[in-house]
Amino acid sequence: MSRGMVTGPSRSEDGLTLVEMMITCVVLAVAMAATVPAVTVFYSESTAISRTYSAVDQVLLASESLNRYVREAVEPAAAVSGVPTPPFALATAEAATFYADVGSSNGPEKVVAQVTTAASGVQTLVVTGTPPDANSCPMTGSTGTQCTYQHSGPRTIADVTNLANGATPVFTYTLAGGSTTTAPSTSCTAGAGNCPLDLITGVAITLEAKNATGDTAGYQSMALLFAPAYDVAVG
């Protein structure tokens, strides 16, 4: 009597040979070599665009805010001995301090726009506004003869980091008669009506900001003073 042979499960020959494995690895390496640079460029460009939009947003916000406040610039007090109290207390190429009628019952707000330069050379423009102390401005129902701004701290209206104006002035002032200057004289003669700070009729604002990748976003605007003369009803 013969015994039958017992056989185990048959072995499958499915799988990859060493040559096939090598070909697969080479194909994957080629695909990665072609894909990684493209993905890197995509993310780099996406980051640059995002930073550019951020720089543009800063420039637009600061410029539009300054335009709105400049249009409402107003003398904070009546003339004293024939010498006016101009809407602008300071006017240079990189700084402006003026008083704006924002509709407050206490009087005009003090607006300060100042460019600062760090030791590294990075420039920043900061715009702040400070409301007047109650009953300090020379208005109807008030007791003061000059607005004071001591009780409320300044609030930030807008700022531009990485300002890239370089030698380009941030502020250029148009005087009555049409002349322009980046630094109106502060000298006045009583009764002569020749105080340049009181003759400012418009302000050109030029802002350029550089994002982290070096691209520059710029914006230029012009704001005309609406009604700068002193009015006892508004300050």
C-alpha cells in the first residue's frame, strides 16, 4: 500500500525583483527631484505675495487715515496779538503735528505723525491721536484759553513698519498761493498774516513700505484742508 505525498501550500511568485525595485526607486527619485523645487517655489512666491499685501495694507491704512485727519485740520485757538494759532504745530518732511476736528464736544484732537529710524536703519511711521482735556479748549462753554492734552494718552491710529522712503519726503506741504515745501518756516509777524504754518492748504503724503523679501509697495495721495480757520463752536 503506497502512501500519498503530503504537499504544503503553493508558493506565489508575486512580488518585485531587485531590478524592479531599483527601477521604482529611480522613478520616485526623479519625481521628487522635479516636484520639490516646484513646491518650494510655490510656497516662496505665496509668502512673498502675502507679505506684499501686508505692506500694501499698512501703507493704504496709514495714508487714508492721515488724509481724513488732515482734511479736518483746524486752528485750536484764536489769534493772539495778531499771531494765529496754526492748525499745524510742526511740519517737516518726516513729521507732522496738527489739530483735527473729529466732532468731539471737547475740541480738536492732537494728531502726531512721526518717522523714527532705528540703529539698524529700519524706518517706522507711527500716527497717534490724543483727545483734548475736557473744558481746556477755548470754545463756547469752556474755561480754557488753550487746549491741553495731558489726561488722555495717545492712541495709535496707524503705523507702517519697514518704511522705505529713503530720501523721498513723507510730507510735502502746499501753501496758499501754490508754492510747495517740505519744511514751512515757523516764524510769524504779528498782524502780517505771513505765518507759513497757518498758510498750509494741502499735504501730499508719500509712503513706501518694504516687505521682508525686499519688494516695495508705494502709495501717494494729496489731502486739502477743509476749513482750517478757528471756529469757536468747534475749537
